[in-house]
Amino acid sequence: MHDRSAKLAAKGVVIEYWLHRSHSLFTAVQGVDMEVRPGEFLAIVGPSGCGKTTFLNAVDGLIPIAGGSLTLDGRDITKPGPDRAMVFQQPGLLPWRTVLGNVIFGVEAQGSMSKSEAIARATQQIELVGLKGFEDAYPLELSGGMQQRVNLARALLTDPEMLLLDEPFAALDAQTREMMQLELLKIWSQTRKTALFITHDIKEAIYLADRVIVFTRRPGRVKEELEIKLSRPRDLRVKRDPQFLTYEDQIWESIQEELAVPAERLIAGIPAA
Amino acid sequence: MSIKEADRVLPVTAGASDPTRERRSVMRPSRFKQYEPVVIGTLSVVLALAVWQLVANARIWSVLFVPGPWDVAQAFVKLFQTGDIWLDIGTSGAEIGIGYGMAVVAGLALGLLMGWYTRFQYALDPFVNFFYSTPRIVLIPLFILWFGIEMQPKIAVIFLGALFPIIINTMAGVRNTEAALLRVARSFGASDALIFRRVVLPGSVPFILTGFRLGVGHALTGVVVGELIAAKHGVGQLIAIAGQTFQTPKMLAGVILIAGTGMLLTTILQRVENRFQSWRPQIR
């Protein structure tokens, strides 16, 4: 039934939720078909509010799907599991715990590791994300970029099969963001974990991913898929590669089309589907 | 450097900085700055006492109406010389200890349950709101009717006084758990028990301690007013009798004893609160 070669397979995924304020059913995602191959870095871009984050939350198992199927290694996703780990847009660190305490929180919640093992491995993980020497610092003493490193380390320590990243660098300043992208590429090339990365930043998607999927505006569907055939390892120079710019134009236009749709429909008097 | 000199625009030369210029931003705070709150606070208290003493010394009104601080201090010393005071302190202390202790245990338990289980909150909210908006002091006559004039009615009123601020603050602490933290915990598959112990409870500590601190105030009010109305022993009763027998300095000595106890307990809880907040960066 499902493609054996896929790590994550989504078929006709529909996600709805109830809006309490207006007492109406809200369709965030309508019929998403896509696959993530093992070891692949896939990025989803789309206009804001297109349901890409909602889709990622469903992949994590935080929200249920209303229709279609969503499988990881052929098994239906119904709840969060140790095979997936999320890097959140807001770091979500426990302010009363040190960096070390926050990094071990993921495995502690899963109950998958003894405390001494967790601490030993967390120390390595902290070094990997470039926070050596900050083990005993509290989150409020860290910059936004450093907090996101903790967020990343916490996910990596659980050693998931699939890493889910929800616009992790969106709240960072431009310079820090570029640095974090580079670091993420470095870390990813060492671990080669299957990664699903959500962003609204087209350049970021092309720079990081093997493949970029463009979502339509809400309710989100897959509009376009693009293989990014840029050689790895990539550094910042790749962003000026002619091929990179071609990809960027193509995705930009694709998104522009989506942004234009509602206005035209309004003029034509057709209610938004 | 005078104000005039400081106003003068100094030439800015690139590279070499003028060593005579003050660099305020990197200056170490002076010793005085560090002790400023204590120094200024002490000075203002001393000043107030001096004014009070002067007014009292003028003897426009008799000692009965306006005793000076010195009269009060003498009465205070005399209280401890005769030794009777210890029975009063012991009685009031026991009432507060038992009543407040029970309020802490019950308030914490109820507050956590009400914060965690929404339905439990729905069930108890009417009662909590009713009692919280009623001055519990007014129930003393009823408690005297039920329990007599020994320690029990005071314990009951202290308990009810301290209970509700503790419940309400504890509940608010649980309710105020950041949604982002809950999402992270759920995403990593944390059990409800783990979320409660590792996320909700530590996050509620500042709220809980604030509830404890507010509870101290209510407990002290409860013990004094309770003893004013009916008691065999206690600091509140000492105040009542001294007041009724025109021993104003002695009465005020009792008031100071109560106020001092309140300040001491509040300071201790404030210290505990600060200890739990060591992760918060210093503002100054």
C-alpha cells in the first residue's frame, strides 16, 4: 500500500479544528500528499497561515488528523513518540533549569535513559551544538540563538529517527540565523537524520534541503515539489550560485501565485473554498 | 567634577580615550550604593522616632494618649522582666503555628488539585469565592459558640484566614503554566505525572510562596482579633486588657510584638522566594 522507500508518508491528510470563538470548523490542511525519504532533508515553505506548522504538529502526533493517512515507517501516527523529536519555534526551555537540565528534559520525559547516562551524553550534545562552557547557565541568561541551540540539543539527545523543525530560526536576527543554518547543516551532515523543516524563508529552505515542497495557501495542500540539486557540503557561497537563484525565483513565483488567489476570488465574488 | 564642568562638551578623539573622563557605565557601584536601602530606611525610622519622642516630650497630651517611644520601650522591657509574657507568646504562637500550618497543608493540596483538575475547580469555586470575599473574622462568634474560648476558635479563624489566599495563589500558579512548556513536554511524550512534577509544580513555586506570604498577614490579623474578642491568654488579649486599663505604653508594646513577628515571618518567606528565583537574571 504505502511506498516502502518512504520514511514518512502522508496521503490525503486533512486537519481540522474547532474554533471556539466563532463556533465553526476550521480546515487547516486539505489533502496533503507527500513523502519524506529516509535520510532526506525536506523543507516545506508556504505563505503564512497555510497550515504548514499545523501539519508538522500532526506529524509529531500533537494533533489528530481528520482524514487521510499519516504513517512513519508504515505505522500510523497517533501520538508523540521517541521516533520523532521536535525543535520548536519558541525554545520552550524550563527557566528554572540550567542548559544541562533542559537538554536532558527530552529523554527524561521519554524515560528512555538513566539520569547519569543522560548527563554524560548531554554533555557531548552540548559540545556538538557549540554551547560548551554554558552547561550551568540559565535560559534567561542566554541569547536567542543560544536558546535555540539548547532546543536543538534537547531534540538530538533523544536520538530520534526523524527530526521535526518548526521555523526554529524565524525569531533570530539575520546574522545569527545564517550562522545557525550553517551549524545545522554541519550537525545534520554528521548525523544524517531524516529531517522535516518548516520555514517561510525561501532561501533558508533551498540552502538546507534536498527537496523543497511548496504549500498552497490555506487550506494547505502540496502545490509544488522541487529537488534541490546543489552539491553538499554547502556553505554561504552557495546562496549566490546561479542555480540557487533560479530555485529561489521559481519558489517565489509559486508563492506569489498563492498570495494572489484570494484577491482575485474576492473580485470574482467566489467565496474562498 | 562640578555640574558646570560636566556640561561642557568634551572633544571626542578617535582611538585615544580621555582618561580624565568619567566612564559611568563601567563604574563599580560604591559601597554606599550597596547599602543604600538599609541606610536610608534606618535613617527614616530614626527620624520618625525622634519626631515622635519630641512630640511626646512636649506633653501636650498625657502619656495615656500619646506615650513616647521611650515609654513604649520601657513597657516592652518590663513585659519580659515579669515573665508573664511567655504564656501569652506561647499561646498566640501555638494558635498561629497550628492554624497556619493546617492552612498551608490544606491550601496547597486544594490549590494544586483545583489548578490541575478543571472540574474540581468548578465544584469548589463558589465556596472559595464566597469565603474569600467574606472577612472570616466575622465568624468568630460562631466559632466561640462551637469551640468555647480556648485556643480552638482562634485556630479556626487563623486557618480560614490563611487558607484562601494560599488556595487562590497556588491555583493561579498551576493555571499560569506556560502553554509552550506543556507542548514541549507533551511532544516528548511526558506522562501527566511527570508534567506535574517537573513543569507545573516548579513553575508554581513563586505563586505558592506569595500565597504563603499573604497568608501570614491574615493569620496575624486572625489571632489578634480573635483574642480581642475572647481569650484566656495571648498577645492579642494582652493588648486588649492593656488598652482597656489605660496602659497605653504596654498596649503599644504588644502591637510592636505582633508587627515584629509579621515582619520577621514575611522576611523569611521573602528570602525563601529569592532562593527559588536564583535563575532570574539580576535587574540591577
